[in-house]
Amino acid sequence: MKPRMLIMLVVAALVAAAASPSAAAAPRPVSTNAEAAALIDVESGRLLYSHNGDKRMRIASLTKIMTAIVAIEHGDLSDIVKTGRRAAGKEGSSIYLRVGDEMSLHHLLYGLMLRSGNDAAVAIAEHVGGSEEGFVHLMNEKARELGLENTHFMNPHGLDHDDHYSSANDLARLTAYALRNPVFREIVKTRVKKVPNPNAEWDHVWTNKNKMLLMYEGADGVKTGYTKLAGRCLVSSATRNGQQLAAVTLNDGDDWADHRKLLDWGFEHYPLLTIAEEGRKIAGYRLAVARPFRYPLAEGERERITTRLVVRPQDDVRTRLGDVGRLEFRMDGVPIGSVPLKLLESPDDKGRREKRSAARAAGAAEEPAEIPSGRSLPAALRVVILTLLTRGV
């Protein structure tokens, strides 16, 4: 083959590859000063970025993300919490609780998350868990439930302990879970909170330590952390165009700038797209998508998504309870999510419904529902009906 012809073939192959959806360029890389970092889409739970994401590390007060969600799920927000000696004497960051102070669990959670009160963490733990140790057990149970394989807690506040650790990926997944809780979401986006002070006529005024709430457009959480051994730790979240992202950095001396960089990168390269709209009909079936499915996708990824229809048999008990099936989504053969299906109304069903509605509007008595023949009734039900008839009921 002549060299010129060979060159033309190579060029043609490169052009074809560039035009292929599967060969779309990956997003330009992003880097931070963190020892470990992660970025997650909150709605889908997709990890968009990870650096040393599974490395077990000290996490300082990022611990309180778990403390807060466990307290919200296991406690009563209106409960009045009485401060004990262990809580009042806890070292580190504080909201200056005194022994015997009483405050609602809801208000203590603001002190926990906005001011990172270690005293608040212990008071919450003792109240909700019965003891600090009992509450830590609940924290570790929640970690196992969420599949956080590189996470273990020894306390509710995050002061250094060799067996107290998590990872950037685990913290991203935990944060995505917590941000789906409306109480948690409201607390962590609060910039300033005024709370009654049990020891004075003036109220507590707590300003959130998370500067991202002021520095970044759309910022709405989450938590700062620092110890000498852990270094600067930060989890932040932001929402733009209906998409919420959460970023994690561990041991990062320039975390504010790095979080702006991570969030900008995520919003630019992984927009949240609607893959299936609610009400979308399934061809060949009297079924439709019951809720929308959205997923963050980089350029060229949408073409790699395939769907799989799972329809339950009509005689399946779950079908009778309304669970008729689901539509599954995969990218490159890997499952990324699913949505439930709903049964569409048939013309006959619609006609009967409209007839009943018209009868009710006119004040007329409804026609009795048709009773299927005995052959279509379950055997046990037929026996019951025959027994009642023979008894003259």
C-alpha cells in the first residue's frame, strides 16, 4: 500500500472515531490540594470525582453530619435536652452549655452544625442514645446500613481517636443521604440562627462557620472541621439549575478555593439530565413511567444508556398492590437506577369512572358493580360465598 493511501486511511479512521459518541472526550481533569477529595450528585448518588476517595482518614467535626442525621431520625425534635456534666465539660469548639441547661433537641442541632459545638454533640448523644456509647452504636449501625465500608465512629463530635475515621467517598455518600432529609437540609443552609438563652435575657445568635454560604452562588451546606491531626476538612453543597452537588475535601490547606473549583467543574461537565419523563408510555403495554428519572451525564454519555423493562405477572400479589414493575437504566451495562411503572387506565375503566362521576353529580344511585362469574373467583372465596348462601345469610 502506498504511504499516501495509508495516511489517508489513518486520518479517516481518526475522524470516524472522533465522531463516534462512545469516543467523546472525557471532561478535563480537576485537581485540589486535598489529601483526599470527592464530588457527588445528591439526587442520583453518582460520584463524579474521587481522589484517594477510599482512604481512611481522620475527619474531625465532619463527624457531626452523622451525629445530626442519626439524632433527627431517632429523636424527637421537640424534646427538651438537659445538659449533663460530660457534655458541659467537653473540650474543643463549644456553644458554652452549662450543667443543667435545658434546650430543645432542634435548637441543639443548630448549635451542633452551625457552631460545631462538641458540648452539643455529647448532650444530643446522651439524650437520644441513652449514653454517648449507645449513640455511637447507632452511628455505626447507620454507617453499615448506608454501606460506608471505610467509616467507623468512636464519638459524636470528631475529636481525634485512632479508631475514628471515614473516607472522602463515604462522606460524600453520607452527605447525599442526609441532604435528602428536609430537617437536615434546612439546618445546614442556615447562615444565622437566633435561639433562646436559658442563662440570660438575651438570645444566642449563632453564625454558621461554613463560609461557602457567603462565598459561592447557590451554596446551601454543609459542615466544616479541623483538628491538628486531621487538618482542614470541609463538606460543602450547592444547588444550580435544579441540581445539587456535594464536595468533600480532607486535609486541605486551601479548601475554600478547592470547593469552588470542584463545584464549578461538576456543574459544567455533569449537568443533571432527564432520561425519562413522568407519564412516558411504554410501547406495547398499558404502562407508563410513574416518576421522572434524572441522572448527571458528561458529554457523550447519554448515548451509552440502555433500558430494561421489568413487568410483573398480573397474578403477582405485588401487581395487585400497585407494584406493576419498573424501568431499569444501565450505562455501559452497569445499573445506574430505576423508576416504578404505573398502570394506565383502559377505555372501559375510563368510561365506567366517568359514568359513576356523572351519576354522583346528578344525585343518582350508582349501578352495582359487576360480579364476575364463579369461575373467575379464587376457590377459597367461592367456598365462603357458597357457605353464606346455604346458611341463608
